[in-house]
Amino acid sequence: MASIFRVIPFFLLALGMFYYPQEVVRSAADGLSLWWHYVLPALLPFFILSELLLASGFVHFMGVLMEPLMRPVFRLPGQASFVVAMSLTSGIPIGAILTTRLCKENALTQIEGERLLTFTCNPSPGFMFGAVASSMLLKPELGIVLVGSVYLGNLLVGILFRFYGAQKASPSPASASLSRAFIELRKAQGQDLRPFGQMFGDAVRQSVNTILVVGGFIVFFSVLVNMLETYHITHSIGIFIHWLSGGLITSQEVSALMNGVLEATLGCRSVIDSFSSLNLKVGLLAAVLGWGGLSTFAQVASFTGTAGLRLLPFVIGRILHSILALVLSQLFLNLMKIPVFDLHLAPGPSGFMETWQMSSWVFCGIMLFFLLLSLGIRVFYSLK
């Protein structure tokens, strides 16, 4: 009986798609356009770069240097710092991809992989500045609030999840050294004897396959959201919740939040169109970006399932992140004076170059900050 219920939703979706083929084509084209303009140019170069850095031993080198930071703060090995930096730079779903890769290489245990996964899933800074704050909200200066809320909320989730799993004694943070980092670098390079041409080709092939999978998820959920709206399912649920709330929330606002639950980009557009208060818009945008959407959940599950990582800690982390991002955004809006500046980021070659450069600077800045903080912690422990 359970197997029948698993088939029914897909059968009904197929019938709906056959009945409204023009809507399917239009929504699929919208999802493909989103993938082409934002996801492909923003993620593919970093996918290739991450594969090359993993193969060259850079992650092992930085892992030794970052051990004094990652162990006390997040209860994770130093290699996890690379995943954190790449996820803050490139966005969804590179955190899940790299976490799965490290788990398969036994650099992370299952618990450590699940712990890392909870706070390495967030949109890229280019997407939040360019697509959401500048193109949708038309207030690029508020991108600072969105990025700050989402990033700080994510790091707080990572600190909270350091208590997830059995308590084990961690290696002493003072054990990190530059000489041992070079030893680990040479050791990692000695284990991968592929010539550079083959290594680069494998990185490109793997990255292209991954970005195509991500595009497929985006197109499918774009069609799914459109089908729910075409058959007025979203609207009906909105009317029902409007009635339950005694008129406190309109059906249009409920529909916007439902879109955010399903897919973050569509949810951001709906939130901006459905709510009038600027503070509420920013708070809900931060919550939607922190949540990520069921589309993100499906992407993460497709990668982590091969490593045996459970999805429940990730779901709990997304719920906590959305709440923290909402609260932090309101604190930033009320306590800080947001500077106004001119920032034009739009789909197309010029917008891509600006967002790619922004992501590159963010990656370099994060890795440098982590390195300095790690060295500072090591010095602190050596003086005790």
C-alpha cells in the first residue's frame, strides 16, 4: 500500500503536465534561464577549482593549519575549513558535494560529515547582492544585511551543532605546524599520481556533470511550483490558512511563503511582491535564504546519500538557520545604519564578472581570516 502512495503524486503531476503542456514549457524555460544566468557561471568555475584544490593536496595543507580553529569551535578537523570557505563563497550545493567527498576519503566521520553539512548550505554572496538585493528588491545596500544575517546565522548553527554527536576528546590545537602541513601536502600529492592534464580533464568532467544535475533540480522544481499555482493548490491552501488565522495573514502572503518553502529564488520574488513592510520583506528574505527550499534539500540528498549521511540533522540546521537569519536581519536593521551605495548587478556577462570577482574576493578573505584566527589560537594555547 505504501508503494502505491509513493506513485500517486508523480502520476498526478504527470497528468497535470500533459494537460497544461504550455505552462510546463514556460516554467521549465524560466528555471533553465535562472540556471543559465546565475547558477552555471557562478558555480562551474568554483566546482572545477575545488576539484583541483582537492587533488593537489591544498585541502590537506590547510587542514593542518586550520586545526586549532576548527577543533575547538566546531569539533571538526581542519580540512572542514575548506568546505566552509567554499560554501560561503560559491553557495548551494557545493558544501554538500565537498562534504560527501571528504567523507568518502575518510577525512570526516559520519557524525562530523552531518555536523559540517548543517552549516555549509547557503546562497552565494553574488546571488544575495545581485539577484535578490539589487535586481529583485532594488535596494543593493540591503545586500549587506542579507549576507550578514545569513552568514552569521550559519556560523551560529555550526557552533550549536558542535554538541551534536558523542563527545570525544579532540586533538590539542597546539599540534598544528607549518612543517607538518607541508608533509601532509607532499603525502597527498604522492597518493594522486595522475598527470596534470588528466587531473584537469577529470575536474572539468565531474564539475559539468554536477552542474547539470543541479540544473535538472532547478527546472523540475520550477515546473512543480508552477503546477501548484496553475491548479490553484497554493491559492486554496492560502485561503484556508487565511481563514484559520482570522485574517491576520492574507492568502497571497501564504502563497509567497509556500513558494519560499519549495524554492528559494521563487520564494524571494513572491515575498517582495506580496509584503509591503520593508523590514518584514528583509526578514522573510533572510529566512527564505536560510531555509533554502525543498529544491535544495533534494540536491543535498542526491549527493550525500552516497556517503550514508542522514538528512535529519541538515533539516534541523536549516530550520534553525532560517530563524536565526530572520532575527539577525531585524537586529541589523534596527541597530545599524546601512550605507547607501550604487551597485548594479544584473544577469548577463557584466553581472557575472562582478559577482564572480566578489565571490573570489570573499573566498580569499575568508581563508585569510580563518588562517590568521587559527594561528592566533595556536599562539594562545602555546602561551598557556
